[in-house]
Amino acid sequence: MFCKILGVDTDHRTLTESANVASDDTPETPAVLLEQVKQHAADVVAEYFPNLPVEAIDWEVSHRAQRQAGVTKYDPATDAITITFTWAAYEHHDWE
């Protein structure tokens, strides 16, 4: 699910395989989820978008959003990119 938010088709492999994370290492806190998401994003960027400055992306977890799995915000004035994941969606759909 979260890989679709990043805009990458990974039908041939799971997020866990992509991030080299054991299936029993499922994030249980927002902080751990963000660390795994950042690592997965870095892996995807390195493979598919080598010129994208992934380290410049701000990552957040929302505990308020209920109707979306996540959102990407881009500020053209500053080139700031923020990707926010919804904790409720993660709890419902899990890492895979």
C-alpha cells in the first residue's frame, strides 16, 4: 500500500523484500514506521530515480487523517516535499 503512495509498481516484490526487512519486524510505532519508510524510499530512489534528492523529503505520520492512506505536499516556492502517512491506514492495512 505505502509503495503505491510513492508511485512505484512493485507487483513483482513486496515492500518487505524491497526494504530487506524481516516479516516479523513490522513497525509498531510511528517512529519505527517512518524509519522503515525512509529506508524503503531510499532503496526505491536509488534503483528507479537516482537523481531524486530523497534526503530532502520530510516524512510525517498523521494520527488525525481518516479518509486517506497518505498525501504528498509540494511547495513550489521552496521546493519542499512532505510525505505524510496515515497511522490508521497503516494499522488497518499493515506494512505489506
